[in-house]
Amino acid sequence: ESAQEDRDLFRRKVESLTERLKEARDSEAKLEDNYRAELKSQKKLADLYKEQCEENTAKTEELSSAVTKLQEMLKDAGVKYGQLEEKTEKLKADYKVELEKGNEANSALRKELENANRLIETVKNKGL
């Protein structure tokens, strides 16, 4: 009877250990599945970050290119404005010179007209 009890005790222990082993294997399988799912999620997240980084890099390059073009356009506009300003100043100076010449010619013509009118008056007065 003692042997029977020992055998039953060992059988229960073996069944208990077998059940615990099965539970441990199930738990390990679940943990492994969770680990694989987590790994897959982390990979997707890393891929998304990488894709976003590439998009941001492309946008940054595009904006840098646009800024460079705008700077070149601003520089060209500044040069053209300077040229236009110089041309305008030259035209103003030329106009001023021409205006002075015109005024001098006008003054000379007025004097000549006054002299001519005086001569006419003198001729009229002398009765010629």
C-alpha cells in the first residue's frame, strides 16, 4: 500500500510538473508571439520615421533651393535697380544740362528780340 501511495504521489507530481511545463511552454509561445508582434510594430515605426525623414530631407532641399533662387533673384533685382538708378541719375543730369542750354538759348533769344525791338523803335523814331 505504501508503494501504491508513493506511485500515486509520483504520478500526481509528474502530472503537476507536466501541466506546469505545458503552461510554461504556452506562456513562452505567447511571449514569443508578443515579442514578434512588438518587433514588427517597431520595424513599421522605424520605417515610418525613415520615410518621414526622407520626405523632410527632400522638402528641406527643395526649400533651400527655393531660397537660393530667391537670393539670386534679389541680387539680380538689386543690380538692375542700381543700373536703373544710375541711368535715371544720368538722364536727370542730361536733362538738367539740356534745360540749362535751353534757358540760355531762350535768354539769348529774348535779348536778341529786345535788341531787335529797340532797333525797330529807333528806326521808327528816326523815321526811316
